[in-house]
Amino acid sequence: MKNLELRKKIVPAVEKSLVAVDTFALAAIVFISIYGVVLRYVFKKPLFWGMELSTSLAVWMTFLISGVNYKRDIHFTVDILYGFLNKKLKFIDDVIVALVTLFCIGVCLYSAIISFVKNYKISMAAMEISVSFTLYLPLILGYISYIFFMVLHFVTKDKEVKQEEV
Amino acid sequence: MSFSLILVIVLFLVFLFLRVPVWASMTTACISYLLINKIPLVSITTMMAGGGITSYVLLAFPLYSLAGNLMNRGSVGKRIFDFSTVNVGWIRGGLGHVNVLASMLFAGMSGTAIADISGLGAIEIKQMTDHGYDSEFSVGITIASSVVGPIIPPSTAAIVYCVIANQSVVDLFIGGFLPGLLIGLSLMVGIYIVSGKKNYEVTKRPTIIQFIKSWGPVLPSLLTPIIILLGMFGGIFTPTEAAGVAVIYTALLSIVIYRDITWKDFLIEIKNTAIFCAGIYLIIASASVFSFILTRENISASLLQAVMGSSLPPQVTILLICLVILFLGCFLDGTTVMILVLPIVMPIVKALQFDLIAFGIIVILSAVMGVMTPPFGLGLFIGSKITGLSFGKTTKATVPWLIPIAICIVLMVYFPQIVSVIPNLLPN
């Protein structure tokens, strides 16, 4: 019961934090695009790091939220066969989907960690920040959150329902 | 075609139909290729994080989506509908024409078909049914007219096309005007013919005073596409900066001038747009791995050889590509279809020496028609929800309107000048 309450607090907190960072990333992209124009025309001083920061933020925006998108079931999918399946087959399909996705994320996570470690000392061209932090860290965090929400979906959901029924 | 590539395609399709997310289907299928060909798996991250999604031009995609969502949340849709009612509501077919004109004007701000159906569509369908138009006619024309959304600038689909096909955003935006007008007119002709038998209610023809007055409430919002295009064409800002300007302009318009939305709504829209665009961006990221495989396998050259060897006229080849896109659009989101198909077909189109700007508009139109085709036309689901009609009835009401749009596609394939005439008139 204590675990359940803890989960009810932690999961929304994780979800909200990820969404907040994602929202901030897009808001920052809007700001940078306008800031660049203002600097160029008003202060005659072009923003040399704007393009690099914006595209890095796009990478953060993309990967960080992938787990939340899984939780909310809003990833783009093809439902043509799924709609015809009965409840039991749907569950089997869900498991297959989870296994395939888990394999995919596992490989991607391994790849992202290796990339992070290997490129740690390489900086971006305009910003003095490591490529690992700007491009590879969001992938690692995103994949971890994906696994987190997947595990939660398959392991805890049924238990929670059972406990609530009790 | 090597065994490993065939395996990639088969796995991709199997996973896709099992309901594995598109991005994961594509990436997992590509992983099998990397494993078979002993390509280091670490390259996946390099391709996904450093590929298409780091394109600066592509950043215009989330920004235009955000501008469109902001317009949709406020009262702009209602203002445009009222303006259209005054100006074309008196023609036979009344609110049907209003529906089309409103969608064309709204397209100049939103840039997506779904924004049109879900926002403006709800107003259009309610007004039409309240004035005695049958639900089938109302929903059919609402969904059909929404396809001008990504054709008339600004357009999010055009951004995606330009990034993949390496074309000028300004040219594609400007080239979208005439086709958008053509689609609108073809739908209006259809409405005029259909309404002949039904005797639908029409409004009074406006006086000059009423005509002038009708412009007041909509003029600031109608300035959006003009600001974007003038800014881009005048070299004042890049397509991405233009999109940023569009966001700030629509935010100021909705929050300060029209006072339809609050700052909190603004934040909510940023959040919703970021979440939606992350889904599209993830597919673009995985498509980078797929593109790498296609390049490594030299698949475009093989396809090109096959197409050239078939001695089909270029127009027929383009129409066949459109059919493939239309078919895929029945199951997948239009932007996703473009991301999947364009890297494969672009070399063919270039070799056929077909106008790439015209091809862009043709591809976008073919892809966006997916919103009005079963079994997964998102427009059909939304239309069905708004009207309360069954999915089958909504489909039946919408499918006939595919004819005028298909005619427009054929016309553009045989006369690409419809698209390219305005961009060609303008100086470089």
C-alpha cells in the first residue's frame, strides 16, 4: 500500500517534469528565433549560437518526451489489425509490441551510452558545451523514461487494480 | 535488392501492422540490417540524434504547428466564418461555399488539415446543420475543404518536404497559392452542382458597406501569411525565424488584441505542440537510419533503372507515386508517409525532370487526402465525432469530394505550371 502511494506520487512527478522540460524546449526555440532577428536588425549583432542551440533543443524535445508519449499511447501507430482482435489477442499483441519496443530501446540505449562516453570531450562548434550533453544525453534520459513507463505499465498496473479492488 | 534489405522491409511492415509504434518498427527493422552487415550499433545514435532532426529549417515545423494551434484556440475561426458568410453565403450552395472559403483563409494561418477540421470544422458543421443543411453534406464538405490547409502557406507539410527534397521553402509556399485556389474553386463548383437539387438556404447579397465592414474583424489575422511571405521573400528572416514571428504575432493577436486566450492557454498550447511534434520528430530521427540503409543499398538507382526501363510517360509515373502515397495515407499520418516515401522517390522525380516544387504540392495533397479516406482518416473520425454520424456515413458523405481533389492532382501533374508559374515569375 505504501509502495502504491509512493508510485502515485512519483509517476506524475516524473511525467510532469519531462513535460515541463519539453515545453521549455519549444518555448526556448520560439524565443531564440525571435531573439536572433532582433539582435540582427536592432543591435546589428547576429546570434552565432542560436541555430546550434535551437537544433539541440529540438533533440531534447524529441527524445525526452518519448516515454511520456508511450504512457499516453500517442505514438503514431497503425491500428488496422488491432481493432479486429479480441481482448486476449490484444493482450498478446501488447506483449509482442512491448518486447519489440523494449529490444529497440535496449539497443538504442546501449548505442546512446557508448556515443555519450566516446564524444564526451568533443564540443559543439559554436557553444562550448560537450556534444554528449547536447545531443546524446536526451536520448539516454528519454530511453530510460520509456523503459520506466513500460515496466510500470506491465508490472504495476494489474497489481494496483487488484489492490484497489481489495 | 539484398536479403538484409528485404528483411528490413518485411520486419518493418510486420511490426507496423502489429501496432508497434512507427519509429520503433523502423528502428528495430534497421537494427536487423546493421547486425547482419556488421555495422557498429553505435551508429544508430549518431544517425538519430545528428540526422534530419537537427535541420534548422525543420524547426519551422513545430513553430508553424504552434501558431496554427493558437489560432485554433481563439475566436479566429468564428471571425473567418462570419467574414465568409457575408461574402459568399449568397451564392447557390450558401454555407457550403462559406465552408470552403473559410478553410482557404484559415489555411493561411493554421497549415494543417486537422487544425481546420477540429477547430473551424466544429463551427462550420454547427452553423450548416442549424441552417437546414443535412449533416452528411456539412461533414463531407468540411473534411474535403480541410485539405487546402497544408497547400496554402504556411504549411507544416511543406517544411517537411523542403527538408527532405532540399527545396526552397519560399518557392513551395508561394507555389501553393494557385493550387489552393484551384482546389477551393473545384469544391465550390461541386457544391454549386450538388446544391441545385437541394434548395439550401442562402444569405442576402452584401452591400458595399457590409462588404467593407466584414473585413475589420479578420484583417489582423489575414495579415499572418502576408507577414510570413513578405519577411521571407524580402530576406528579412529565414523560414524558421518567419515561423517564430508567426507564433509571436498570433500569440499577441489572440492574447492582447482579440483577448480570446490567456497566457495559461498559450503555455498549454506550447506543451501540446511540443508533445505532438516530438512524435513526428522521432519518426524523422528513425527515418535517418532507414535513409542510410537505402543509400548504402543504392536502392534509388535500382528503382530509377526500373522506372526508366519501363518507358512510362513521366506523368504516369508521378501519378503512380501519388497512388502509393494515397494508399499509405489511408493507414498513416500524411507527414509520416512523406518521411517514408520521399527519400526513395526523389531521385526518380529528379531523373524524370519533373518540376520539384510542383511535385511537392502534388505529394502534400496526395498525402493529406489520407485524412478523408478510410479506414484511418483522422478527419473522418473527428467529423463523425462532431456530427454524431457513424463512421460509415461520414465516409460515404466524404468520399465523393475526393473526385474534385483528384482532378486537381491530375491537372497539376499534366500542367505543373499551375504550381510553378508564380515562383518562376519572382526574381531569385
